[in-house]
Amino acid sequence: MKSCLLCGVGGQGTVLASRILAMAAIEKGGFARTAETIGMAQRGGCVTSHVRIGESVPSPLIPPGRADAILAFEPGEGVRNLSYLKEGGTLIASDRIVPSVASSLAGAEYSGEAMIRYLKDNVRDCFILSAGEVERICGSVRFMNMALAGALAESGVMELTVPDLEKAIRKKVKQQFVEMNLQALQYGAAMIKESKRA
């Protein structure tokens, strides 16, 4: 069984990405369970999605320290959910800073650069994707969710391939957005390939 936690802020496409991963696993003949905590997502609240795939998945919720991968749509959310990542796990994060309502209400000083540095210092397999590049390639940062998914597929952690996700995107996403989602997927995959060569 493989487990991935997706975390971000409302409106970043966390839930859609989790459903694409689950659908890709099912299309391959596997089994998948998902669970979301969306609470105040519409108001900029924190969002987490649990995705677990394999031949047998007893629970949709990932216990702390058991996630094979974390996709962090926002660096601070990656830090906040780091306890879910198992030792030797992979973390892939967007560099786009989107403070949640909770952090704004707390009045705490927020530094995205410090969050990214913390993730890099504490996770050996840590990859940071550029939201600016996704916006340049696809015309909007809203496709960052598929860039993160593409990076996850290329990493091999969840045993899903880029073509597996492409197939799920074509089935799940509205036709007018398919091409941009596929471009974002390819960008994410290319970033992991580049990192592995470096």
C-alpha cells in the first residue's frame, strides 16, 4: 500500500488532484481510498486530502509518520503536515506563498522562504516547483495541482506513471481545461527528471 497526503489552502485544487491520483490507480486495476478535510476551504482555510492505493486499503486516513509522499500546495502547509511523512519519504512542494486564514488571524509573521528552507533542511527527498513557471507555461497558477501530480508520478513513489495520470485527467477534467492540465503535468515530471540528473 502507498499513501500520499496532499495539503494546501482552499481553492488550490487539492481535492481534484487527490481524485485524479485515485482514479489513475483504479484505472490500473488497483484499489484506492481517499478522505478530505476541507472545513473552511472556500474561505482560504487549510485543506488536506489523504490518498491510499494498493491491493488492500483498510482505512482512508494516513496515520502520522506513514505517508510515502506529501504534496504541499503551499510551503507553510507542508511544514504543518510534515509529521505525516515517513522516514525516507518524498516531499514535493509549490513555492507559491498563500497564507491560510488561520495564520492570518494569528497575526504571526509568515516567511515562505523560511518554510521552504525548513522543508529542504528536514526532508532529504524534497523537491520545490516554481508556481511562476506553471503560470508562464499554462497561463494560470491554478494548474499547479497537476504540476505537483506530474512530479509525484515521475518520482515513482506512488507507482503511478505520467501516462496513468494523463488518462485520468482526460476522463475527469472538463475538455476545455485538459490541454493546460496536461502541460502542467509534463512540467512537474520534467522538474523531477532534471533534479535527478543534477
